[in-house]
Amino acid sequence: MPCHAAVVKKTLIVSEDETVEKTLKALKKSKGEAALLVDGDGQFSGLFTLASLFENILPVQVNMTGGDDVTLGAAPGIAKRLLKANALPVSHFKHLKAQSVLPQTPLWEGIKMLSDNQNLPVVVLDEQTSKPLGYMTQSSVLEELERMQGE
């Protein structure tokens, strides 16, 4: 079974220049887990998830001399950082380790990539154009495997 069979049905594809705010609204509406980012030519340029956003707005730990790392008063600061992030392009918050496969790549290879890359969605790219067709997640792979059992 090829990877394209396990692609999430409603894939959100946005320009890498789109704002975080608009992308978050579109993600909520689509109930998706990720947005695929494309450049001006429609080529895949990155993967945006809530995890990649949160990693970037979390405060840096403050190292207290002679003690443990301590994070001070983080909650109000995080809300302010999210507000500032909303105006920035989503490309500022893309995953640097996004992996991709071709549509005919065996599903087991896609599953291996999911588990090797902390279950970050795996992008499926068109063989001819390298444009994104969608992405696979643990849930979409499980649905496909369950569908296969019924055949």
C-alpha cells in the first residue's frame, strides 16, 4: 500500500507569507493538525503546526547561578508572545525537520518516518512537480490500516 492512500483528507496548504493569525483560523476551521507551507511557485517549503508555534513562544529558561533552571512568570508573557506572533508570517514558525515522501512510497516507510521524527506529519509530494499533495499522520495511517483490514 502506498503512502498517498493515508493522506489526510482535508489538507490545509497556505503561502509561507501568510500570517500566523490567518493560518490558525484556517487550521481551526479545517480541524487539521498542520498546514503545509508553499513558496510563490507552489513548491513545498515547510510544515507549520501548533507545536512549532508553541516551541517558539515559550520563554527561555532563566539559569539561576548555583541552582536549577527556573522559568519565571511565564503565562502572561506567552499570551503576549502569541499576540505578537499572530502578525508574523507562518514561515517564521515552520518545522526545520519536516520529512516528505512520494505518493508511491510504501506505507511502511511513511510509518517509520512518523515514528522516527517524533510523529511529526510526513508530507506527500507530487513526483513530477514536487508540490504538496497532503500529509500523513498517525491517525490517517491508522484509518488506512483499518480500512485495509476490511478488504
